Amino acid sequence: MSDLLRPSSVPRVLSIAGSDPSGGAGIQADLKSIAANGGYGMAVLTALTAQNTRGVRAVHVPPASFLRAQLDALSDDIEIDAVKIGMLANAEVIHTVLAWLTAVHPPIVVIDPVMVATSGDRLLDADAEDALRLLFGRAHLITPNLLELGVLARREIADWRDALTAAAALADETDAAVLVKGGHLPGEEAPDALVEPGSIVHEFDGVRIATRNTHGTGCSLSSALATRRAQGDDWPTAVAASRAWLRESLREGEGLDVGSGHGPVSHFAGLWRRGGVVTAPASEDIVGEWWERIAGIRAEIDALPFIRALADGTLAEQPFLFYLGQDALYLREYARVLAEAARLAPTSEEQAFWAHSAHGAIVGELELHASWLSPGTGVGTSTFAAHAEPATTAYLDHLRSVAFGGDYAELVAAILPCFWLYTDLGRRLRAGHFGAYARDPEHPYASWLATYADPAFEEANDRAIGYVASTAAGVDADARARMFRAFEVSARHEREFFAAPVEERTSR
């Protein structure tokens, strides 16, 4: 493989060919093929045609000087990883392309020699055919059909074995690989063969696909090959992958219902079926959408007597201690859930973050709880002396079921409300959203309220949101829906957890 190839990036592939306004062949098919096989397509026009699925009505060839201007405009600005060459109308056009190739030296050149019409009529005059042979000296792969191979061999091709012999001679003559296409063979089989210089032959069998949607198959295949090779495949691997894609596209062509003649293949049928056409949301879109979708839950939390009394300083000590006791029980198990997220994390960065959060829940937050629940003794048995109330049990059961029965994506979504809702609440408490007294150093719970707006916790919240949103953006729609469900259920449990101190104390 050439050192110039960049298999880790999207290959930039140029099609030099004629147009087909019906979209099935020419540069229109090339661009679809390049995109379907993972490349970025570009196109330089050699000819304009008036055609449809029934045939070509007229051809207009722009001046060769304009062709060279198109080519120079691209190569002056863009590094081209591969070139596919299709319809070249005359000798002047061919010499123009040859001069550009000689000047630029693209690392991959695939030539699909458009020389013979389906009817058998020759499309190039003798001068153009001679010029095309010169162009083959710049090719790495040539992809003739059997009729074109016969023209290049200067004799009629008798059968498949004879085609392989002719291809071997052409490969040795040009020092380029030759892909022999057996689509014009009679019978139920439609084999292809890659013949490399030195008579190295790779054959690819295949049963003929019964379809009228064969328009542009040669254009599409050669463009796929250029793209696959530019991605780093060797030629045999590129042929196998391109054939598999094209055969899939052939099978689906009739579903397009385009034209009354030989219709096009369906270049994106496999991608549509496997990936759909629904646009995946960006991370920032997910953040805004999820936050808005739990707006009702957030409003209900804001209205809870516990939150209002905590903010204005009228909350009695017993409900506050009740809340702390339940929160201590919650944090002990929540730390285990965070540790499971660290174990499942796909990157070392995420692993470290969730592990650090688990450590913080135990060392930082529980020590603060202990200062109220078990002062003087620190975190110990008395810190966890409370009996788990229904809201606490239900919340932890949800987290544990996701942690040990779901996957990483669902788990971090379920974890997120504990970060996000607490941070948002603390930010607004400190900003006086619930009344100015929440900001007063003389507030009875001033030390506790200060923890809600801890800058370190706010930074951790931002990172948690980022990890969850990027995970959600990278999964399919079904997985994203499961993530939101886990997130929403946790948000509802947060509401019930905040409601419990007053509701439970009042019911007794």
C-alpha cells in the first residue's frame, strides 16, 4: 500500500467522467458509490449527456481547456487520495487528463474504459483508443467489461477462460491490475476476476441477479473500488467488499421504481436498512432535550415543602435529619453503582471520573453527613442507623437493576439526575431563586446549602452531563430511548426522595 494512503481517514475520491441526468450512471452514480463506500466524492465533468433509462439522446463535450481548469482547481486546493476515470469522449480529452495525471501523480487511479455501448457500437474512434492505451500507463486498476476487453485485446473474447488470458496480457502490458467483469456472459453465473501482472488471478464467483436495474453498474463498481483501495484495502479485499456492496444494491434497485428502461441500482439501500435516515442528535441537542422533557418533574421538586422550607430556614431539624439519614443510606449504595459505571466505562477517562465520583461520595459527602448524624465519631455504624424508607429503597432498587442488569449507556443515564438536579438546585438556591435568606450566612442550614453550590461538584456535574450526552449521541434510537427512560425514572425518584422528609414525618 502506498505511503500516501490514509486508511484512518475519509478518502477524498475524484470522479472524472460524463454526466447522467437520470442519476443512474456517470458522475451521479460515482458520487453515490463513493459516499456509500465511505469516501468523500468530487467530480470533474468530461461530457454532458441527454439520457434516461432507455438510452442516450445527445452528448455535449465542453472544451478541453475547461476540463483542465476543473482539474487544476481541485488539485491546487485539495489532496486527492484516489481518482476514478470513466467516460472520456475523444483523444483531446484523454490527452488532457493524461497530462494532469502526469503532473499531479494521484496515488490511486482506477480507469473504467467506456468504449463500447450496450448495443455493441464503438464509442471511441481509433485516435481516442490509442490515446486511452497511453492513459493506461497511469492506471493502477482497469475495469473493462467483456466487450471492452475484446477491443483492448484486438480480438473477440471466446469464453471466460479466454477473458482471463486476455486480462493477463493487458495487465502485463500496462503493469496495472485488471478486473474482468463477467456480466455479459451467458448463463446463470456472473463471475468477476482480478488479474494482476504476472498472471496472478483472484476469481470471485456469483450467481447472476435477475434484474433490469443494471444501469451504471460499471461506473458504480469502479468508484467503489477506488474508494475501498484509498481506505487501505488491498485490491483483492477491495474487490470482494465492492462486489458485495454492488450485489446488495442490485437486488434493491427495483424498489426505486425509476424509469421504464434499465433502471439504476439502489446505492444506499443497505445503509438505509441498517442505519435508517433519522439524523442522530448532537450531544448538545440531547442535553437541551432531556432537560426540557423533565421540566415538569423539576417544577414539582421546586414546589415541594421540604425544598421551600429548606430555602427559607423554616425546616425543622427532625425532617432535615430524616433526609440526611436517608441520604447516607443512598450514598453508600450509590457509590457502589458509580464503581460499576467505572468498571463498564469504555474509556480510561470515563473510568477515572466515575471511580473518583464513587470515592467522593464516600469520603467527601458521607463525612459531611456524619458531621450532623454522628458528630464526633465520623462515618460509622451510627451514620447509617436510619431505616430505609420506601422512597430510598425504590430509588436504590432502580439504580441497582440498571447497574447490574443493563449496560453502560443506561447506567450513566440513570446516575445523571443525582448530579444534575442537585447542581441545578444548589445553583438557584445560592442565586436567591427561592428567596434571599438562602444566601444568608446566618441561615440555620447555611453550611449544608453551601455544599449544593460547591464549584468542584458543579465541574463534576458538567463532566457527567458531557459523558452521558456523548454516549447518547453515539447509540441508536432504541438505545437512546432506553437511556432517557432510565434518566427520567431516576429524576422521578429524586422528586420522591426530596418529598419524603416532610411526607413521611407528617404521616406518622
